[in-house]
Amino acid sequence: MQQQLALENFELNLQQMNKKFEPFKMILEKYADEKAFELKRIIEKIIEMNKKNIKNLEKEIESTYNENAKLNADVQTLQSQLTQVGECVAQLQSQIFGNYEEAVPPNKQYSNRNEIFSIKDRIKQ
């Protein structure tokens, strides 16, 4: 019986302590909710900033790809023009020096730059 009374007394004291700490509990819950809301807002801002950065990077990448494609086209055009110049030089050489058997047909494609330079060397001789 005395144990039962002590147990009831303990439970009563525990309930009183819970009531005393209830305002603190409410304050802490409110503080935790506010901090969670602030953290959520910060995370959302970071996500938005990252989305903008990603869009900017995607635009830069696309611009770089376009510029690369244009440069590749320009290089191909220059290579074609260089080939044509080499063919013209070879034709002129054959016409000037009488090397008709060595004349390069106008539609011949050079396999590398060395062929074109060798034609230039022959002209210098």
C-alpha cells in the first residue's frame, strides 16, 4: 500500500513537472518550426540559384558548340581553298615549264599538306 501511495505521489509530481515544462516545450517547438521554415526557405533559394546557373551554363555550352561548328566549317572551307590553290599552282607550273605529263587534274584532292608544299618547292627550282 505504501508503495502504491509512493507511486501515485511520483506520478502526480511527474504530471506537475510536465505542466511546468509545457510552456518551455511550446517555445522550443515554435523555435524549431521557425528554424525549419527558415532552412526550407534557404534551401529553396539555393535551388533557384542553381537552376539559374544551370540554365546559364547550358546557354554557354550551346553557344560554344555553335561556335565550334562554325570554326570547323571555316577550317574545312580553308582546307578546300588551299587544295584549289595547290591545284592551280600545279596547272600553272605545267603550263609554264611544259611539264604537261605532271599536270594535276583540277578535281584531284591532296592527301596532305606536304604534297602542296612539294609543288611549291618544284616551282622555286
